[in-house]
Amino acid sequence: MLYMRQTPRMMRPVPKEDQSAHTISQRLRTLKKIPAELIPLGVVLAVAVGAAFFSMGRKLYTDKTLRLKRQGD
């Protein structure tokens, strides 16, 4: 007779993870573990990615010679 049975892995409790924070405040507390030397690098990287998206969006919005559709349509 066939019946459903738990596998041995499913019988054990789930291990507690370091990244299992549930609230925003708990997640913000984990940011304190980031070394201080990496914060300026993160700011520069965020500005660069923001400038890239701004530049790309501006090019798509203002360039009238850019083909966005097929020629025959």
C-alpha cells in the first residue's frame, strides 16, 4: 500500500540562518557589520549606477534619430 512519508531531512528542524531577520530594523542592524572602508565604495557605486540609468533614460527619451521600432511598421 502506498502512503506519504517524511524524508529524514524533513524530520529535522530547519537550521537558524544569519540572514533570517524579519523586520526592517533587524535588517538595518546587520548593516553595522559592514566594514567602514566599504561604505564610500558603495556610495560611489550607487552614484555611478544612478548616473548610468539617468544617461540611458535621457538618451532614449530625447534622441529622435534612435530607432525603437522596425523600419517596416
